[in-house]
Amino acid sequence: MFIEKEKDRCDHLKNLLLNYTPPPNADIEKPICGLFDQEVTRLLDSIDKQIEQISLETGQKYHRVPTFAFIDPFGYKMPMSIIKRIMSTPRSEILVTLIIPELKRFCSNIGWEHSLNELFATNDWNLILQIDNPDEKTNFLRNLYIGQLKNYANINHILYFKMINKNNQTAYFLIFGTNNWRGIEVMKNAMWEIDPTGNYTFSDLSHPGQITLMDFGGFNYKSIQNEVKKLSGQELTIIEIRKYITLETPYPTKRLKTEILKPMELNNELIPISPRKISKISYPDNNFKVKIL
């Protein structure tokens, strides 16, 4: 489902979708021409009303299905309260574009107070007026927004991707939010395909006009092995190691078994605790347990 404010862009999108075949088990709704906050509120109100009615009729409790919402605004009419409402449904996830240069200007202009209060669900954004350094302003806005996603919208896990423009300045942040650590794992692995440095930065200064996907062919997995070694003395399942790398380090879990666990075992840096049934060196499932030496 698409929501687009500008009518010409909305009409263009409708024409593009006429010749687009959606993937299996997916439907595409006719794009809605309107404001994000108004249309999403209307949509959620309608769904919640239907759920309430069918729950009363059947005597069973129903919920909204999980939603992935990509919120990519021109401007700042995206109240934090709507994000909180979306995320109140289990297994929902968000990806938000937070545009930095315009946001810095709006924070300094009279007349944007209401929208900024709604954006952050607090008026603490005005503390930026006490900051002079441009980079510190950027970090302040990012940290405040992420903090509010956690504290106000009740999102447990946040991952952000910094986008740098041709002037080598932060253009915007892509901010991903989920309440399942596996969502962070999947998104982090995808981000590493774009930026294997682990800084989650894409710069159109270094890649003008395009995103260059990079593979892991020349990546040194020793750094991830060193992170795993910090768990020395512990007996852990494979899924516990994946969760640790995902949430406690900047690294992905891609090729965990072949490029991290196997070399560590061959170097006597870990030993298997669970018995192996087939292969001499394998890690057959998430409950397979090893001890880090």
C-alpha cells in the first residue's frame, strides 16, 4: 500500500503499477493520494474498528497483522504517536528516513514547534539551540529520535544507516526498528552488503549516482572471531552466538559457521559440546552447543 501526497507523483506511481506484476502471495492496493499522518490514522482506525466488530461477533480476540512500514517523508508530518501505534502490533517493523539538513533548519525556525513536538513526542529537540557544532547537532537529533523510538514507541532494537551527500555531509539516516533481534540480524547482513566497513555509511561522494553492492570476498573475519573470543569460558548454542554478534557487536552473522566457527575450532579456540552425527566439523542446528576457549 502506497501513500503519496503530491498528485502528479501519485498518478505516476499508479501508471507504473499498471504493468507491474507483484510477487506471489502479495497484493498491491491502488496508491492513496494524501498526507501520511492523516491517511495512516484513517487506515488504522478503519482496521481497528473492523477488528473490534468481528471480535464482538465471534467472541475471539483478533489483532492487526504485522506491518512493515517504510516512512520516507518530504517534511516532518510523521508523528511519533503513529509509529508507536504501528509498532503496537507484534512483529511489526519500521524503516524511517530522517532528513538532517532540513531538520536542523526547522529546529531553528519559528512556526515548526508543533510538528517537531509530534515528530519527537517531546519538546527536548529545542536543546539543539544550545549546540553550535554542526556534527554535534546531527548526533543530537539522531540520538534523540532513536531514544524516543525506544522509550516512547517501545521499540527494543534500532539500527541506523547514515547516508552522506556529495559534500561529505550527513544527508539523512535510514533508521530501522524492530522488537525481534532476528530482524536486526537480517537488516544488518543486508547493510553489510552495501558497507562492509561496519560503519553503516553510504556516501554518494565515493559512489556518485549509484549504490555499489560489495561482496565479502576480501573481508577479514578475524575481527568477528576476536569478538567471539570475548565469550571465553562460556558454553553457548549457535543461536546464542548469533544473537551476541547481532546485538553486541557491529558485525553481521553471514557465514558464521564457515568463516568464524570452523576456523576457530581448527585453531583450538572452541570445542563442540553437543555430539555430531554426520560431518566431522559442522554446526547442524541452532541448539548445537560449543565452548569458547
